Amino acid sequence: MIRATVNTPQRSYQAMIENGLLLRAGSILRDLLGERRKLFIVTVAPVRKKWGKKLQTSLTAAGFDSAFLEIRDGERFKRMATVEGLAEKMVGLGADRNATVLAFGGGIVGDLGGFLASIYMRGVDVVQIPTTVLAQVDASIGGKTGANLKAGKNLIGIFHQPRAVLIDPAVLSTLPEREFRAGLYEALKCGVIGKPQLFADLADVDVRKLRRDAGRLEYAIAESVRLKAEVVSADERENGLRRVLNFGHTIGHALEAETAYKHFLHGEAVAWGMIAAAQIAAEIGKLDGAAAQRIQQAVHNLGPLPEVAVRSKSILRRLQSDKKTRDGVVHFVLPTEVGKVEVVNDVPEAVVLRAVEALQA
């Protein structure tokens, strides 16, 4: 088993990575939590249908009483109304302050499940059990929770670190190809910001072969998790270093919000954001042209992306309500070379407009 430790002022915990880990979830959680915990499994119907029985069987064998709480699948349901509905269900099922939430799904489930745990009876434990590439390499690590507003993505939320993160790459075998590819963009992001060897391994990878290579896939996930763990341990609340994890997200989040969260998967929007960030970095002299092209080509190599059909000025307006905007100044995470990025807050508006317009070419 591969383990990565996250050390934060709120809590220290481990992300555990191993093929087949889902079947051992019950025994791992019994050692971590003890036996007298009622577990509430937040998930979506497709995940429950494919993997729910395996998880619940493992939990039951370990002596746990567990109940599933299903939410509707999709970014547009990542709202406060969903969190309220989950909390009402927990009350109805007798959840008290000793309850533990298991966030069993992708990034949306992880964010909402974590947020639910952070506010239910002023805070209960959460364990992340991510079932998508995106959630395994990024979203499940670091304690970010949240819900969307009409004005933008993740504008409501809190940092609530999990007790543990259980990552089983085997569950990715049933993930649709588009979802699988979308998550790899986040792994590629980790390569650009601090793992150049991971970037090199993913830059020209054959995605279909990667899906069938359990060892290589586990490596890509583990390297991404290690980077995330290192960054979060150094900066839990995104006051400094952790901001580098937002590479690609500034314009990516704006694209998602402008298309009402219906056109792009999150990883796809981040992919376009990375392409734009590379162009911006090259235009303002932070990155040489060859490196910018290398990053952009690596993104495109991971698969086809949905077209960008938005008004560039609308994206600029969206950027003003992004969490990374401070005092009206938009902050971009820009690569300076493969493996290094920096936060830049003086990008001319015209450069941003050109970068967004280039996405539509």
C-alpha cells in the first residue's frame, strides 16, 4: 500500500492508495474509528450501483451500521439545497455527533459530503473514498469543501480535513472514458506545477493503454497525491503556496460558470484553463514559447475537449467574482517552466482576452 501523510494544524491523516482497497475499507475504518460509529455514505446512483455493495459488505463485516444517502449527479446540483436535504435525511436516520460521513464518489460528492460533515451538529468526521480520477488525484486531498452559487463555483465552503482518504484505483475500471480523461488533466496539472517526471510520463501517454496498466495508473495517482499532500501540509488554507494548485482553475472556473456547469466536466474546463495560462505566461515573458507549446500539446494529447463558445468579455466579468481575485485584482497561476509556477497579479486585461479568444480558434 502507498501512503501519503497530510499534516495540517486541524488534523494529520493519511491518504492510502492500493488496488482492491475498497474491499478492506471496513477493517481500515474499524482501526481508525472504532466499531461504534454509524456511517452515512453520501454517493450518487451510478457509484452505488457499481460499487456500493462491495463497500457496504466490507463495512458490515467490520461491525458498522451504515446507510446510503444519494444525491443527484451533476455540477448543477452542487448547491446548498442539496446539503440541506442530506442533513435532513441524517436527522431522520438518527445521526448524532458521533456519526461519520463517507464521501463515496467524485469531486462533487467529496465537496458536498465534506461540507455536510463540517456543519452537521457543528462538525462530524468525514472519510473520503474517491471514485473518479479527478477526485483521487486532487479533490479528496486537502479538506476543501463547498457548494456553488449562481455567481460562481465553490463560493460557499469551509476547510474540513478528513480522518482518512481511501483510494482504490480499481474502481476507475467502470468510469466512462470522458470522465477518466477529464481527471487526467488534473494529474497533468500536478506535473506542471511540481512533478516534471509525472508531466513527462503523461505528456504523450496512450490513455487507453494507461487504463489497462494498473501499476502505471497507480503511480500517476500516487505522485499526484504526494504533491497535493506536500502542498497542503505547507499551506492548509491557501494563504500562500497552496495557491499553485489553482493552475488552470482561474479561467477554468469561469468557463464552467458561464456555461451553467452543463457543457464542461471540471477537468475539461481546467484543461482549457491550463492552455490559456500557458499562452498568458508566454505572452508576458514568464515562459518560453517552446515550453508553452509543450504544455498545450500535452493537454490536447489526453483527448478531445468540448469546444469553447463563450463571449470573452463575459469570462472577464466572471473572473471578478472568482475566489482567487483579491481587491478586484485577478490572480493567475502561471508556469515559468515545466515543474514550476508562480502567482501573478498584473496580467493586462488585453492579454487575458486574447488567451480566451484563442481557445475558440
